[in-house]
Amino acid sequence: MQRTVALSAALLSATLMLLIVIHGNIPATAGESMPNVTGKWEGTYDGRGRFGSGQITLHLLQEGNKVTGKQSVVDLIPVWGTEAAASDIVVGEEIRDGEIDGSTLHFHVTTEGVKGSLNFTLTVSGDTMTGTICGYNCGKLKLKKAPF
């Protein structure tokens, strides 16, 4: 009898551990809570020498899966072309078409002086976000939610 109870307990524990591990790799689905990105996020971007590096701030407002707000990378050069052409590139600060799908946040900002936009793709994990900012080239982003 004791052996049966011990085996049952071990099997139950192993099953629960497996479910926890598997569930951690599944993106959020209907009925599960999605991350809330509302607030101020601060961090850095690194263009790997292509368009520099520096500080970035996002001010986000989330309603359902839609995200709006502003970003602070407005002096990004050169994303397209040469440094001489960079003076003609104006990066907007208004976040457009923001949407969170599971733990992935997508949005873009417009640019003037070139065709295209800067596209942001970020993975949200608790109070951190990591991802990319892409125009013609891509750079890496790392952000942390600022305290209230």
C-alpha cells in the first residue's frame, strides 16, 4: 500500500513538473492573461555600428491588444543611405499600428525623407522587453519598465 501511494505521488509530481515546463513555452492564448505594457519603458538600442546606439524611452498605453504611445528615438542616423543623407531623415515619435499578440509587441514609427518606417518587434517578459528595431538595417533593443 505504501509503495502504491509513493509511486502515485511520484507520478503526479512528474506530471505537474512536465506541465509547468511545457506551459512556459506556449504563447498566451485566449483566456490567459496578456502582458500589460502600459507605462514608461527605458532602455538602450544598439545598431551594431550601422546607425549608432543610445537611450530609448517608450511611453505606452494598452487597451486590449492595441497599443499606442510615443518613442524617443528621433535622431537615429543613418538607417538608410549615407550620413550625408541622414540630415534629410526625420523619425517620428508617434507609435503606429501597435499590437500585442501573446507576449510579442509590434509597432512602427513613420519616417520622412525616405520610403519606409522603423519597425519595432519586442518580446515582453515581466518588467523587461527585448527585441529589434528595423529599417533598412536592424538593431537590438533592451528595455525595463520604469517605476511609477
